[in-house]
Amino acid sequence: MELQVSAVWFSIALFLITAVLTKIASRRTTNDHVCTLPPPPEVTLLGILPSLLTKGPEDTMHHLYNKLGSAFTVSFLWKRTTFLVGKEASNVFFQGLESEVTQGNTNEFTVPMFGREMGFAVDYATRTEQTRFFVESLRPAQLRSYVGPMLEEVESYFAKWEDEGVVDLKYEFEELLMLISSRCLVGKEVREKMFGQFCTLYHQIEEGVNFVSFMFPYMPTPVNRRRDRAQIKLTGILAEIVRSRKSFNRAEEDVLQHFIDSTYKDGRGTTEQEVSQMILGLIFAGKHTSAMTTTWTGACLLSHTKSFNAALEEQKEIISKHGDKIDHSVLSEMGILHSCIKEASRLHPALPTLVRQVKKDITVRTKEGMEYGVPRGHTLVNLVMVNGKLPHIYKDPEVYDPNRFRPGREEDKVGGKFSYTSFGGGRHACGGEAYAYMQIKIIFSHLLRNFEMELISPFPKPDWTKFLPEPKGKVMVSYKRRRLPTN
């Protein structure tokens, strides 16, 4: 019954969402054109509904890929959504110009969440420059300065655990990653003086991430009203911090400071509102996805003894070499742990689908050697959850095997560009990937060194009733404190 409910939510939401996007696009484009190439194979939503009800979204998409190929369309009433799988079909999705495929229409729901001075509320040129600010704030030179604060937050958080006990990993990681975000992204003013208030308001904004708010972001529902009030309050709090730093000529080592110091190509500096809203957007982009990836990594490691022991042995070797020291260089030596995280993200991507809107007719070339025309106005969905399980790229794709990314195999690199898309790719690749890996490595290196752990609840399934799917239910783990010897 739970599977049926999840599948219904997924299918209804997907096609209502894309129907709304089609209506938006139809206001901006005309339809006096003819796409000369044949369209992708097409099925109706009603035709695949029995499969969605019995097998779920992921298995249904795998079935359609195996039956119809790397590009196929699902229709519902007047609306058509084209799904893309694999590196060949994904090329136009990830590499297409903004004039061909756009994120804009699909992310309108973020405007009331963060404000009208950043992201998808501003023109493409301004958004591109703001994206540059994001990327520059998370480059290796900046990442090195975040290791110390991250370590302090991790050590302080787990110091509060008892000598032994039972916890919900999903809850624990969400709390911890919010602490890290407040420290490294927002700064010590929030972390030390107003963390509780900040979290309460941020969670009210986060509640705006739901199917209804996605389709109707400005509808005056109770959730949207709370979101709007929280956004105004949080923006005000952050703007005051920005104003205070500027007034007292005080600089800190955090992303907020980097945004304050950033300048556009025309020499204009960032405003208080832009800085405040960009920080909210960055927290949203990274905190939830990192929490989900961390939770899936924990569940996978604790369910696969061989991989867990390999990660543990790696920590012992690093301790014998560096003692308790952890810095950016030491983290880079944690290749096995890195692969464990990457493999969990392959099997359970934080964003199982990515969505674009077609602005002008495009050509999709598939692995099967076909060329299809996709007309403007269509919605494109890249099936990240299928990309990571293609058997011609990944050996035994359903098996958790971190060694597939280790030297000598590196199946994603052998597979070629866009074989691994858990962090996106191309023109809109995730600029925070290195930051995400760094904080997750710090968390698990501490857990492996200081605790024995056992997963005592069943391995979680994805919760497809969520707008952003996450592990369903609690991820219960028993732990006992111990410490690896330094010699």
C-alpha cells in the first residue's frame, strides 16, 4: 500500500508540475514551427500507471529505458515530458545553451524561498555571475580554511553522545550539518548567538519544498505564509550581520564574507540583500543533499562489512602516519572513504531526477544510434537514478561496491563524460561537490575512529512521497564509544 501511495504521488506530482511548466512556456513561445526529426517513443501516463503502482517510480523508469531506449516521452493530456538516460542522450541536457534548455521555469518555487535579488529571480547574466561567487567561495584555497571549524563542530557534537546508546542517524546528521553550515557558511555571529532562532526560521523556509508549493509557489497557503515571513526575518538578520561587519571593518573566514567581498564584472559590489539571499540559497543547495548523502553512506557502510572494514583500516593507516591530525591534505588521502561516499551517492542520488525546459527545438542522440527531435515547450527530465545503474557502465550496478571507483577500475571514467551524474554535470555541475565530500569525510573519519556502530533498523527505502526523496523512516544505529590507538 505504501508503494502504491508513493507511486501515485510521484506520477501525479511529476505531470502536474510539468503541465504547469508547459503553460508557462506557452505564454513565452509560439507554436508555428515543425520539428523535422521524429519524436522519441511515447507512452501515456495511464499506460504506465499500473507499473508505477506495483513497482514504484525507479523500477518503472528502468523498465521504460530497457523497452524504449535512452530517450522516451510520457504524455498526459496536452503535456509531454521527455526522459533522458545515459551519457549520449544526456549531452544536450548538460551541455545545452541557456537558449536551448533552461533551468529557469523549473525553479520558480525558489524565488519566494530566498528572495528576488538572486538566483532564478534575476536575469541570466546576473545569475551567472552569482554562480561564480558560489564556485569561488568553495574552491580548494577556501576549503582549507573550513576544515578546522568543521572538525570543531563534529568533535563537539559527538562529544555529547553517551558512552553507548541508540540514535537515528538521519536526525543526527541533519542537526550536525546545520551546525556546520551555520559555522562555515553563515559565520560565528549566527552560530554563537542566534543558532536556535536561525534554525527555526530556516526550517519554516524549508517547509516550502513540497509538491503544492512547487506548482503554486505564490498560493497563500499556511505553509507558504510561514515560509514568506521566515524569509523576510532571516534576510533581515543576515543583512544586519553584513551591515555590522562593514561598519566595523570586520572580516571573517566564512562564505558570507566571501559574498560580501565579491564584485560583479562591471565593478559593482554585492548588496546586503543579495548577500543574505545568496547565503540562504547556498544552505538550501548543500545542507539537505549533504544530509541525505551522509545518511545513505552510513546505512550502506553499516550494511556491508567488507566496505566498512576497508574504510576502518584506512583510518588506522592514516592515524599511524599522521596521528590525530586532520587537515585538507590528510582528508585527500582518504581514497577508500571517498569511494564509499561516491558509491552511496551513485545508488541513492540526493536528486534522483533533474529537470529542464526546452526553449527551442533540440536534437537528442541516443546510445542506440537514433536521433530524435524534442520541440520547444517540452519538459526534459534527466534520470540520474537510472544513469548510475546502467550495466554497460557499472558492473553489477545494484551492488554496493566502492572499489568500482578505485584506481584500476574507475568505471565512471572508463564510461566517459556524464556516466556519473549524482552531482549533475556540464554547464550546471554542482559547485559544492568538493565541500560536500570534505564535510562527509570529516564526519565519518571521526565516527570510524571513535565508535563501534551497528545498523539495527532495516535498510531504508527511498521515500517517494517527499519532494526531495530521502531515506524512509528512521535509520536507527546502536553505538559504543571506543578510540582507535594512535600507535
